[in-house]
Amino acid sequence: MTLELDHVGIGEEPGAPLPVVSAVAAPGRPGVVAVETEQSPVLASLIAGGRMHPETGRLLLDGHEDPAAVRRAFALVDTPGVAEPFPVMSCKQIVREELAFAGQRPSREHVDTVLDELGLREYADTHVQRVPTAVRVRLLVELALLRDGVTGLVITSPERHGGAVEDWFQVVRDVARRGITVVLVTSKAAAATVETLLGDIATTETTQTEGPDDAALSDGTEPGLPTVPSVSAESATVPTEATP
């Protein structure tokens, strides 16, 4: 499932609410939308999730304009004012409400099971505003994927919660590798780091699939050994998305 934002925008520059942006997201390769200001990330997320029509450009799902299908397949994750948890909610409270929203029984045992499976039991009683950004992203992403029919995600501005881009982007990348189509809406600075990480990952994967004789020669006589930076790991909620 491929989602393309083809020169979508709202308003006219300068000062457009959403300057024209483009991105392509597919399983294994997150699409990155780089925008600034307070309002633009929300507008970009609403358009990417099929909740709002752009004034210019097109939103294409597998090459076709079908906003209803996009809405069914894509969940908005941590979108300010639309699908974000209140800061003082504990992680277990968020799990309980998201289980109910997904049509699953939100029992104490089920909540504990979900947290255990995610390896986040230690954060059960911690307010979400106090967990590392990578933990927040992992929790909200995995809960969104519990919803029936959701095979795509639009993740909004994780950089606003702090932390190293490398840490929370590893979560995004790993989810995409599972076959989930992910659109990441983020700041231009964070997007630049993400693009570098994606380039490093692509270089690593290409090198790993080549034989020794296929590698670039460093001095014309011996295979070069490129050094690639590693990627380090590191209602109270609004589970129902507000109508824009």
C-alpha cells in the first residue's frame, strides 16, 4: 500500500497555512513531510490521513484518489488537538482507553498483557508526558495498530517531545519494516536527520547484499569497507479523532 502526497497545500504563499509539500510512503520506507509552524503539521497530518482535502495537489492511495479508503486504513498518531493523549494520563490509562476504542476488552489483565508485550510495563504508572519520546511513539503506534483495518499510520511531530531523532525514528523505521505504511510529519531539522538515517540504512542494506567483488574499491586494488553510522535505540486521551 503506497500513499503519495502529490504537491498538496492549503493557501497561497507567503504565509500559507500549509505550503506545498510532497512525499511518498510505502511499506519499508516511511514518507517524510517536512513542515514548520504550529499549524502546518496538523494540517499536513489531516490531509495525509484523508480527513481534509487539500486546496492544491492530490492524495493518492496506490495511484488513485480515494480519501474514504485512506481514512479506513490510516490512523492519526499523536496529532495535536486531534489524536493525542492528555499529558497527565498514565500509560496504563492510555492503553485501557485505546483498547476500548479498538473494540477490545479493557480489563486490567489485558492492559498488563499489552504493556508486557511491548516491554513497557515499567512505565505503566508514568504520566505520558514524562516518558522518553521513543517510548511514547512506540506506545501510541502499537495501540493505533490494534484498530480493525488499520494498516497505515500518520505520525505527527514526535520531535516536539524532545529526545534524539535517532531514538524515536528507530521505532518508526521498525514499524515500517513490518509492512506498515508510515507517513512521518516532522520539522525540517528533524526531517534532515531522518533523511540521512534513511540514506545510511539504504547504504548498509546495499552493501550487505553485495558480494566482496561487488563492493567499491577504496584504492583500485582492494574492496572498500564503508563506515556507516549506526542507528541507536533508545476521555482523557483523544482516541477518537476530532472532526476537522
